[in-house]
Amino acid sequence: MIIKVKGYRAAALHSGVKKNPLKKDLALIYSEVPAVASAVFTKNKIKAAPVLLSMQNVKKGLISAIVVNSGNANACTGKQGMKDALAMAEKASFVTAADKNEVIVCSTGVIGVRMPIEKVLDGIETAGYSLREDELSSAAEAIMTTDTFRKISSSKFKISGKNCSIFGMTKGSGMIHPNMATMLCFILTDVTISKKMLDKAFKQLNELTFNSITVDGDTSTNDTAVVLANGMAGNKPITTFGKDYNLCYNALKGVMLDLAKQIVKDGEDSKKIK
């Protein structure tokens, strides 16, 4: 299934973090214009280096790129872990011509093992030359770890006569060495909306969706959920509550709820979902 959202491009490949060369382990997502961003992160007291860096960058309000690797969480890796996360942000900013402070960095996989950073940096550079508007679904494959299937969802709707789109991807199914759950989620939309209103919608919906599910009761060092809105749909900016906000809210709710249910469906030893 080819899914496109105006102004976004992506690339996915095998960089060498995972042993199996047939499995993608790196994704790069780029917005042609800096996007308004909102995010929520793990509440675990121990937070991985990429989480700490991304928490800092998203506060500035605009994000241009997301770089994600799977197979290694870059968690509990000390000062070197933060250096590696910064190196990933800097490389992503270089290949996309974005500000390094406008990059979200995420990692997922084995905890307590240093990132093979040179392989990852080489992969990011290769991905920078391969960015395409029809590769969002491939990016969803590259973020998987113990998942048994790719988790994506999308929605199309109109606001003030303009065609708008939302695409979301997530990963998460259960426990991974050493006994931590992992969840990442990236949602991309071309809607024009203020950061204040995007924050209100995303954080409220996070409580209704991702914070309402459980697979094994564990929290992660790396949990991250991000939504970007680059405004390229050209609708009248959503700055207050009203009809346009409700249309956007409901579309976002549908995507997030679908993704949350897919996580539970893929949960390790999961037998029933309501």
C-alpha cells in the first residue's frame, strides 16, 4: 500500500545494527518545511539518551526530521550514548539540510549495549540520498523489533475545502531484553494547526489510546510518540476549538486508536482484544 502525505519523504534500509541483512533497521523521515510538533515520552525514571535529546528538541516547537534505528536501544550507555544520539541528529541534519535542533532521534532494541554508531551514521547518509514520498510504509517496517507485523494507519479528510491527510506508524508488542516493553509512534499530517492546539489534541488522545493499553505491565526506557503537522494542506490555520479542530481531532483519534489496538493485537501471548 502506497501512502503519501504532502511534504513528507522517507527512506528505510539495513544499516548493520540487526544481524539479518534482509531486515531493515534504520528509517529517516523528512518534512520539506519545518513542522509543528508535539510529543510524549516514557515516564520511566531511566530514560535512554535519544529520549533525553528528543525531549529537549521538541520543546523548541518545530521538527524537520526523525531518525530511528531498531536493534539497539542506546539505553543505559552513559555519556557515550548521548554522544551517539547527538551524532545521529547531526548526521540527519546534514543530509536533510535541517537544523540539528529540529531532529527527533529514536532507538529501540537491546538495552545496555553500545550503538554501532559508525554503521548507523553511514546508514543515515545513504538514507539521505534515498528519500522518497512513497516510502512511509517502508519506514514503518524499519522500526520493528519483536513485532510480528508492520503497524500503520491513515486517514484522509477535508478542512475548509482543503484535502488533508494523516499517516501513522508504530512499533511495540511486548517484552524485549532485558524485560522492557518498547513502543515508538510517529504520526505525520499536512494539516495547518498551531502548536497549542496540536498539543491539546495529541496529549488528550494519548491518554485515551496509548496510555490505555497494556501488554505486560512494563514501562520502557525509550517510549516515544510524536506527531508532526507541516501545514502543507493549506487549510485555514486551526488556532481555536471549533468545527475544523473537531475534524482534525477525530481523524487523529481514529489513527491513534487503530494503532493502539494493533499493538495490543500483536502483544506477546495476547489471546483476546476488545
